[in-house]
Amino acid sequence: MHPAPRWGAIQVPRRKREGEEVKYICYYEFKPEDLDKVIPLFQKMIELRGKPGYPKGISPTYAFAGETSGFTLYEVDDQQQMINHYIHYHPLLKITWKPIVESTDFVATYLKSKKK
């Protein structure tokens, strides 16, 4: 059994540069007894994905088998999109956003930095 989440917690990464889309993995977790409340919110969020003010989903929402937690991949071009997403589910879900990069970009940057 995993530890209880900090309900209502949000971790929003630093701002990106203007006009730049950033990819994030968005982890979610909720209490099993809240499943019936979460389902309609999830269904509505599917409609809102990519609409003005909301992040663009770039993957399905996945659940970890047998748990009430999982993740979705998003593209975000405005920090407000993450805040609106969070408010949509508050206070039922613990949501954590983590920026992600392609490994090839990381490796290229690392190798370039070693040449200096």
C-alpha cells in the first residue's frame, strides 16, 4: 500500500519561455472511495483537453494496474493551463507535473557541453 497523498497539493514547475510548448508527465492519485466522484470529472476533462485554457493531451490517461493512480502526457504552452487542470480536479486528486525531454536532446546537449 502506498502512503496517503497530500490532498490539495500542487507542484507547478517554473515558467517556460514565451511561445514554447513544454511536454509534461502529469501524475495523479486519488482515494479509492472517491472513484464515483472522479469519473465525471475525468470524462469532462477529456472534452476540455487542448481547448483554450487547458493542456493538450498527447497520450491517453493511463492507470497503474490495481491502483487509483496513473499519468497522462501533456503539452503546455501557458502555465495557466496546468492551474486550470488542477482546479478542475481539486480537491479530489493529488496532481504532480514534471517536465520531460526526449533523451536524444539530453544526450546531444550533454555531449556538446563536454566539448567546451
